Amino acid sequence: MRRLGATHRGNRPARSFAAAASTVATTRPVLSQTTTPALSFSPYCFAHSLAKVIAMTLKQQITEDMKTAMRSGDKPRLGVIRLILAALKQREVDERIELDDGQVMATLEKMLKQRRDSVSQFDAAGRDDLSAIERAEMVVIEGYLPSKLDEAEIDALIDAAITETGASSPRDMGKVVAAVKAKAAGRADMAMVSGKIKARLAG
């Protein structure tokens, strides 16, 4: 009667060792081939990451800058950025919306105007220390707005808006202001622009 373990003392162990050796020999290059691509550069991954950065909204950029300021210990800049984000959050809560870039820029413009007014008041009161704080905050806020239009560019926008709207009197001022604002939002002081438009239509 054949014992249960007898089959393991014949040729099967030899065949098993041979098979194992053959398996190792054949799998080594396969392992090398499968691990190499993981270390190689992927243009697709790079492009995907770059696209995410490019697609970042203005609000997201401000949030990222807050994290950077926290890591670097830039307390003055961090304080201003937190004020900006608080103002954006308040508007979103009040209006129950999520602000797009245009609305974010409009909020930043409002914050700039508040600080310009404060600077005028502090300068008149001889409080140069407080005026300096407001001016420093303005620098940070302006960093998130497009470059300002010069006088000639503003005049050109006003001319184009008057032509497009067919404005011919001060009664048409609202249409002209709206047309200019659509192209100059965040790039010009709209109070100054409105004054120029009023003077043009009155003349």
C-alpha cells in the first residue's frame, strides 16, 4: 500500500525546483519592465497638474496665498488677506451666491475705495501712522487686480461706449457707464470714469 507522502519523494520535487528556477528566470525581466514606467516622466500628468493651476479662480488664489503667508510668517500680508476673504465670505452669505472672478474684483475695488477714503481722512487729521497702514493694505489688495488703465485707454473706452450706445446727452449716462464698466472693471476708478463720462455728455 502506497504511503501518502510517497509521491513527494519521487521526481516531483525535482520538477518543482526546475519549474521554480524557470519562473524566476522568466519573471526577472518582466519585473524590470513593469517597474520602469513608474519612474518615468509623464507629460499627461504634468499637463493635467498645470491645467489645474491655470484654472484656479481668483478666490482660490487668494486662499492659497493665505496659506503661503501663514507658512512664511508674513503677518501683515496674512492679516490683509484674511480681511479680503472675510469680505468675500460675507458677500456670499448675504447674497447666497458663490462669487466669480468679476464679483471678487468688484469686492476688492470696494475695499480699495474704503481705504482711499480712510487715507484722505487720516491725512487730513495728521495721522500719518494710520494712513501708512491703510496704504500698505491697498498694496496687497491691488496685487489681485488687473493693471490699471492709463488716461488714454480710459478715454478710448469712453469714446467707444458713446459710439456703441448712441449716447448724445446726460440722460444716456447710465448706458455709457455700464458699457465702460464691463470692460474696465477692476482696472479703473469708476467714480473718476463716471465724472469723465458726465463731462463728455454735458459738452
